[in-house]
Amino acid sequence: PLMSLTNALDAIAVVGAIVLVGQHENTLAFVLGMLAVIAATSNIVGGFLLTDRMLKMFKTSRRTRP
């Protein structure tokens, strides 16, 4: 649940950064917006990878008999 919440918040940050980049008012805003998109996207991907790795820890490594 905690990782889902942080991923949702980062998704909001990505949308805001995309809006900022899309306006393209000046070069500084464009560069900062692109940095925000990259940083938030890498954080989202990292969160999903970490969650997947944590969930794999709970799977049993023994094979069950049919």
C-alpha cells in the first residue's frame, strides 16, 4: 500500500511536469520540467521494481506435488 501511494503521488508529479514542459514558456522552465519528468518516471519505475522484488520474496521456492 505504501509503494502504491508513492507511485500515485509520483504520477501526479509526472503529469504536472509534462504540463510545464508543454507550455514551453522559457528555456529554464522547459529544462526543469524535463528533469522533473525524468526524476519522477525513474522513481515510479524503481518503485514498481522494488515492489515486484518484495513480492517475489513471499513466494515459496519449493515445488508442490500435483
